[in-house]
Amino acid sequence: LFACAWTFSRGSPDLDHLPPDDRPEIAFAGRSNVGKSSLINTLVGQRALARASNTPGRTQELNFFTDPAADLYLVDMPGYGFAEAPKDKVAAWNRTLRGYLSGRRTLLRVFVLVDARHGLKPVDDEIMGLLDSAAVSYQVILTKADKISRTDLDRVMAHTIQSLSKHPAAYPHVIATSAETAMGFEDLRAVVAKLLDA
Ligand code: GTP
Ligand code: MG
């Protein structure tokens, strides 16, 4: 599954330019700069598939990646909670993100990425509430685990798991990852493979 040649299939700036919903999709959501694009690259083992950057707001469209053998879309999303863009653009983005997350028939799972240094923020809770209401299955991934100590990681992990109890559609297993050290990716690949098997 992840040894294939993944390619960029389509970028969609709004809900009118999505590809046909003809195969399962796994989407990666999270605050701006949390590491969504980097995580996808590490997941598939292709360093330059999704564009990553230190500048928040790098990903500006719903980017669909596919691989002919896998029959699956991986969807890199623009970050939410990015306040530095023009207000009307942010509002349009929020509508698109919310519309996509709550209305996409083929969405198999949403991975909600959370910076391990910061833990869940109110905006993450908001997005998770939306996914609860839409009954979309989602799972939290902590990113950039290489940036904190093991003790801090354990603390944030425990706190995150505890917060998930008030989110009925959340899958309880939280995965701690680092795109730098590849920590957590074996686990993540196994979760994705199992999703496709089911
Ligand atoms: P937007 O598209 O702007 O919403 O950002 P994004 O969530 O796609 O983040 P992106 O993957 O572009 O990464 C943001 C920055 O964090 C880049 O400078 C990455 O190199 C860095 N980064 C991502 N993942 C990790 C990680 O696991 N460890 C470390 N140390 N840095 C990371
Ligand atoms: Mg990005």
C-alpha cells in the first residue's frame, strides 16, 4: 500500500471541484502548520508529494493524492485556525472544510493532527464536534513528538485521551508521531491498512 507511487490527483479550492466520490478517502485535518503535509509524505515515503513549509497556510486547497494500485485518496487539507489570511478567505475556507468534513460520503476516516507540544485547542474541539454531529469516524494523531521529552509526551497523551471521552465519534487510540524520526508510522500504517481491510 505505501510502497506505491502516489501522485497528486487534484486540488480543489471549494466543494464544486472535488473529484468524483468513487473510492474511499482518508483526510488529514488540523491547525495550520501542525504537520499535515509532512505526515502524508512520511506515511507514503515520498518526501515531496505534498508541499510542506514552515510558513503557516502553505496548503490552500483540498489536495487529493492517489495511487492506481491502492484505490484510495489521501486528502491533504488546508489548516484551520489560520488567522493571518484575509478574513473573507478564512471564512470561505472554513465553509469548505466544514462542508467537506461533514458531507463527504466516501470519507473513511479523518485524522485530526494535533501538535504534541500544544495538545488539543478549542478549534480542534470544534472540528471534532462537527465530526461527531456528522458521525464521521476520526482519530487524533499527535505530531512533532521529537520536539518534546518523553515525560511531556506521556502527559499530553494522557490528557488528550481523557478529552476524547466527550467525543462519541472519536476513535480512542491516539498515535504519537514524528515525521523527523518516523516514530509512530508503523502504527499509523497498520491502522490505515486495517481500515481498508474492513
Ligand atoms: P499548512 O499546510 O500550512 O496548514 O501546514 P501543515 O500542517 O501541512 O504543516 P507542514 O507539513 O507544512 O509542516 C510545517 C512545519 O513543521 C514544516 O517546517 C515541517 O518541516 C515541520 N514539521 C512537520 N512535522 C514535523 C515533525 O514531526 N517534527 C519536526 N521537528 N518538524 C516537523
Ligand atoms: Mg500543508
